[in-house]
Amino acid sequence: MLRELMLEALDGSNPLGFLAALGALRVLSEQEVDAPPRLRWQNEGIWRPVLEGDHTRDTLVAALAADVESWRSDPALDLHYAKDEGADKLAHDLKPKPERFRTYLLGLLDSQSERRDRALAYAAAFGTEIATDNNGNVKPTALHFTAGQQEFLAMVEQLLNGAKGVPGVTAEDIEEALFGPWRYARPLPVLGWDGTASRDYALRASDPSKDKKEGVPGADWLAFRALALLPVAPRESRVVTPGCYGGWKDGYFQWPLWSVPLDADVVRSLVGGPNIEAAPPGTRAALGIGIMFRSRIKRSDQGGYGSFAPAQVI
């Protein structure tokens, strides 16, 4: 018998909440091939995700925590490269030279790992060697918000394995992410996808870049797991990320929330399909879309660190 389980702490108007819900759907879809789970959104004053499947609260948390364990030494995270020729320290990010990224992809294709297909799905969301930036490096997904000393895959591995004596994502973190309350008390990396955590210098008495960020690691981890539903593609010299529009300094992410249960394949098509922003209400209703949100992608002038502005209804 199918159950419906509302993920009470996830807010569909927050990019992090939206991506975390998609990540949970993606994980369960990998585990339950014969009876794929489905996801819908329900307006409770705040739009909350509802999972349709056979999980209780406890079994859902256990399944998602077991998935975290399956990522240890995963080939998808094995992208290391030298930023400069002859450099001793290897970067662990998403902006290698195209030839290094191509070697990484070919290595995944030849891999004998049982997680090969999963790794390829995430590599397809990381970037494309066909589109390069002004330095000749791979252009990553538009959801790559790290810069400077931050490295995206290094931060993901710290969420997974922990850092500086702080353990990585636990079952308790998953439960907090899904059912709350969000305490923002764990000093693990944040990927910058929380649209409620504005750090604009103009609105602060001090430079926010000097603040120590604390987040909700279970939500960041699940949001990372959503990336396989957002594979990038090259378009001439650009990289196109599903749901992302505009340029480097004037970009935005927009996403629909739907009121009918959809499985992961349909969700991927809906989020990555044609821009439905201008569609008339009747067309949106026919697609089961109850509301759409947009969040501006902010990039700092110093280093290009990314973050989301609070979302707006469109």
C-alpha cells in the first residue's frame, strides 16, 4: 500500500529545499526501480513536498542515510587535477582543462565499479569539456557557486566524510533536513544554495565573507544528490544548466512546483524542459504546475562566489 509522507522542513520557495526534495526522490528512485517513488507539492501556506511510496519517516531516513555510506570512494568524486602545470597540490573542483575532464569521463566509462552508471549521471551534471571559460578551463554547471580557495568536490567530500574533527552527514542530519527544525549548527561546508541565507555586504555592519558559515548538512547533501536530474549541455561556447537562465553576472534559477505525483524521470523532463515561464495559466494547469519561483544568482565581484537571492513568484 502506497503511503504519502510530507517532508515538513523543506520549503519549495527555497532553492535548497527544492533541490533537497529532488535529491531524496533521486536516491529512492535508484533504490526502488520496480516501484519508483513519486513526488508532489502541497500548499500548506508554505509549499511542502510530499513523497508517495512505501516509506515511513524512520525507514525513509534510514534509506537516505544508507545512501550516504554508498558514496565513500565513489568514482564520481575522483576528479583531481593540477590548476597550474607542475603544481604539487591537486585541485578537487569542476574546472579542469578539457583534456583532463575528458580523461576523467573516459575513466568512468571504462570503470568496473558497480556505481559506474551513477557516477556517469553525476559527471554529466558537473560540466562539459566542449564549453570553456576565458582561461581555457571547463565551464561547470551554473550551480557551481564556489570560488577562490573553495573547491566544490572537496566540499562535497567533507559533507560525506567530515572535516577537522566534525563528522560527516549522519542520519540525524538527514532527519533534520527533512523534518526540522533547521538549526544551522553544524560547521560543515555549505554549497551556497540556501536562498534564505543572504549575506549581502550592503546590509551588514561587517564583511560577511569573514563570518563562519554553518548550515544544514543533510539538506546540502540531498541537494547535491539532485544534480543528476540537472545534466548540463553545451551550446556553442556556453554551458546550459536546466532551470538556469541569463549570464554569469545576471543569471537566475527558476523552478516549478507541481501538485500531481511525478516520478524522477518526469521531474527531470519538467525541470529541464522548455521554459514555461510565459505559458498561459491553462497550460501550466494542464502540466499540474501550481506555482513557479525564480531566484537570482548573485556572483561576488571578489572571486565570483555564488549565492541565491530570496525567491520570487513568477
